[in-house]
Amino acid sequence: GESFDVTYSPEHQVAGLVASPENFVPGERGLLHFVDTSNPGAPRLKQSYSIPTVAIDAWNGLFFVALGQYAAREVRIYEPSSALEVGSFLTQDFPTGLRVVGGRAYVATLSVLEIFDVGLPTPARLGRLAGEFSVEVLGRVHMVLDGSTIFVSKARGPVSIDVSNPTAPTFLGLPAANAPAVRSLAL
């Protein structure tokens, strides 16, 4: 299938890919691949899981994988070199996007942005901001953090959110009512 999110662990020389199956039907389970890149000329598939994946990010030598279809409302944490799950935490709603930076996981769901402290032995929710973070049929929410502002793409235009106080994030900018969908963001 086509890859629709990727991350990399340089210390493990492993790429994590969230992909759709070869004959993808919207709403179908996704795939999670762990690829050994120690020999760039011959990358090797280490492990694949058929799970309802939405997004993946790397932080502190770990892969964080958002699951957001069927009954899954969680983020799973994997150790890249072994491809084994080492932890997880639940989300309020179905995840649509994920960004992990500086010990914090920012998880966009269908109805809320949630912020978790993932630097603790057990991840803990710090705060949340109610909002609508829906995506197009084949998309996912892209998130970019710039200092204390997170920018979030979504089906009805981008939003910017002040996350300087993770216990009380606030909207800085909202899209116009007729804003077009935004599939990707970059700073």
C-alpha cells in the first residue's frame, strides 16, 4: 500500500511507516511497518502489524503510534529496534493526528486536542482543548509545533493553538467558515 506517515529513529536506524493496505478502502485497517535502514542500499522489513494506524512520530528513542479507527482510541508506544509495544495511553476520542516533541505528545482527535506528558514512566494527560479536528476521507491531521504554538491542518482549514500552558491550551487563529481543506503543513 501507500505510506501516509513516516518517522525515523537514527539511534536504532529504523524507520516507522504508517501505511494503507494495497487495495485500500476508506475506513479499512492500516498497517504499521518497522524497516531496518542500517544498510541504506538494502532496507529490510523487520515487522508489520495490521492495526488501525493513523499517525506516527518518534521521540526519545521511541515510536508513538496513534490508533483511531474501530474501537481504538489510543496511542501506543513501541521500541523501534525490537518493534515491541512498551506502553500506551488512551485518548478521549478517535485520534486524527499526532506530534511528539520535548516530552509532550500533542494528539488531535475528532473532538479535542489533548496534551500528554510522555516523559514520565506512565504518560499523563496535562490538558485538552475542545474543537473539531476532522480530516478528509483519505487524510490525517498534520501538526507542526513552533515554540509554544502548534499549527493543525484539518478538513475545514488550519488552526493555530497556544500551548505555552499545556494545562490550558487556547486557540490563536481559527479558519473562516468557507476555508478550504488543508492536507499538509510545513514551517
